[in-house]
Amino acid sequence: MNRPLRVLIGADTFPPDINGAARFTARLAAGLAGRGHEVHVVAPSDTGPASSPVPADGVTAVHRLRSYRVPGQDRFRACLPGPAAAGAQRVLRAVLPDVVHVQSHFQVGRGLLAAAADAGFPTVATNHFMPENMLEHARVPDVLADRVSRWAWRDLARVYGTADVVTAPTPRAVELLGARAGLSGRAVSCGIDLSRFGAGGVEPEPGAEPTVLFVGRLEREKRVDELIRAFALVAGPARLEIIGDGTRRAGWSALARDLGLADRVRFRGAVDDDALVAAYRRCAVFCMPGIAELQSLVTLEAMASGRPVVAADAVALPHLVHPGRNGLLYRPADVAGLAAALTALLDDPATRARMGAAGREAAAAHDLDATLDAFEDVYAQVRRRVAPAHHPVGSAR
């Protein structure tokens, strides 16, 4: 970059929220700030009331908009459409950024993108959205799921169609944007901190019970119930460790008890970063049964930690997991197939070590520095493409 930029990032989820999009947005903001850019983030308040902008983790300012608790979601808050648009517009007017980068097409993201596009600011939009991630939160009946999913893609197309550049985390995610929303995009990995996760791990002590690890939200699209049922079919000593929280935790805990696995399955809830790194390094196998992963940061982190991965053959996971090289794939809903894949790796330490090393090598291509390079390049492209003069924020073009 010729000079540091002023970047305004719009997000509908941001720490202390715990999910992949929130973690990526925080890493992007901190990484750009670490490179000398002036970075502002506008996001829902984590407590409810709007608050004055405050610095956080090297970021110039986080601007919090008034939010409300989402029914049925103890840990997630959202903004109302009108106030979100007005708040995003106020932040845009105050910051006057060189580039606007939104992370969602929900209330904050769509309000900011609309105001920025209307006023002529260069805009970038990154998609982390899959309809499956929304259907349960919105309590959509199964009979209406396909219709709502099609509507959701059309809504995404309407909002992101105004952005100068659209990105998604993987080539498969870009393909979905084209097929479902009619949008062209550029694949830019979300990236991980290899310095933190790339130190690798060691095999469990001889005689110790090997551990299968899952990390993620405990929601329907993650299919952890299939993992628990498959684990019940795994013979021999082994444990299943589940890190994360969500609306399905109580039901899946009951399932483990009903299957006689209470002593072999541990639900740890949310953990801090140090505990997460330690969990990756001590597990024998990482499992991702989710069917709505546009990339899966936790799978990348497990690979960077030197762990073989068993994953559902769905959406973008096959871009990360190559059968026989760094892990195994199974058909979603094939509980017996998942059990067989887990058993094969739990019974073969040599194969685990070989696959873990291959996974670590593959994860190196997703270093966060490469992601920051890519987005700096995107920002430069949109700034060259868009005239620097802006209309007054909130005015008609």
C-alpha cells in the first residue's frame, strides 16, 4: 500500500460473540491495525445500549450500536433494521473511510453498505453466510426450509450486489455465490495465526485414551448428534471432547447419557484461547461433522496443530480435507461411515502422525499474513476503481 488506509469494517457479530465470523472479523481488524492502518469497526452492542467508540486490541475504535437479545439465543444480540441503518450512517459520516468492508448482509452490514454505496465510498463485502446457519435460529419449520433458503440467497444478492468487490473464504464458497445468488466473487481465505496454532502437538502417552475433538457452536447444522452416535460405535478406549455452546447442548448431553457415553463424552462449553490451543494439541483426531461450512476455521486450526481430520463431505470441507493425505471424509448422515473413519485413525498412530504432518503443511497456505496481503490488494483495486469524491452521506446520488 502506498499509505496507511482508514478502513471501516461493518459486522453483525463481533467479540465477545463466539463464532467463526466474529473471530475472523476481530483478527482482520487487529491484523490491519498491526500493519499501520486506521481501523474502525461498527457492530451491535454486546450489552444492549449504544456506546461511545472505544479502542480494542489495537483497533482505533469499535463503535457499538444499540442491540436487542434474539429470542431463544442467550448469547447473541442483533440491531433493529432502521436504527442499525441510521447508526451505521452516523459512523460512516464520522469516520469518512478510504474503504468500507462489510462482513454480513444483515442489519449492520446492509445499512452500512447501502449508505457507503449511495455516497460513493469504495466497498468490499465478504460472505460468511449459509442459510442453514439461519434456519434454526429463525425457527423455520422444515417444510418451509427450501423456500426460505432460496429467499435468503436472493436477499443476499440484493444487498451484496451493490458492493464493488465480493469475497468468500474458499473457491467452493465463491461457486455457491454464483450458483445461488448470481454474484461473482474472489476467494480469500479467512486465515489463521500459524504462530499460535502451528507448533503442532504430540501423540497421547502410551496407554492413554486417545481423544476425538469437536470445536464449534452446538447448533443443528453442526450435526454433533451424528458424531455422538458414531462415537458410540467406536470400540476400544477413547474419549470425545466437545468444545462450544449453543441451543442443542442440553439435548446432545442427554443423547450421550442415553447411549451410555456419560463417562466418555465431555462437554466443556466455551473455553479461552489457551485452553483451545491445548485441546487441539492433545487430541488424536479432530472431527467436523458440520454441513454448512464455507471454510471452517476450527478445522484449519486443527490441521495447523498437526491433527488429522475426519470431516463431512459437504460444502467447503473437501477443499481442506483430502482423503488419505491429511484425513478422511464421510457422507453426511452416514453414522456407520463416520464411526469407521474414526476407528481407522484411532487404531493407527502412524497414519495419524503422517496425516497430521500433511495437514500442517496444507494449513501453511492459510497464514493470516497472506489473508491480510490479499485484502490490502482488494482495497487497492476498489480504490482505483471508485472515484475518490463522495456524495454527502445519506444523500441521493
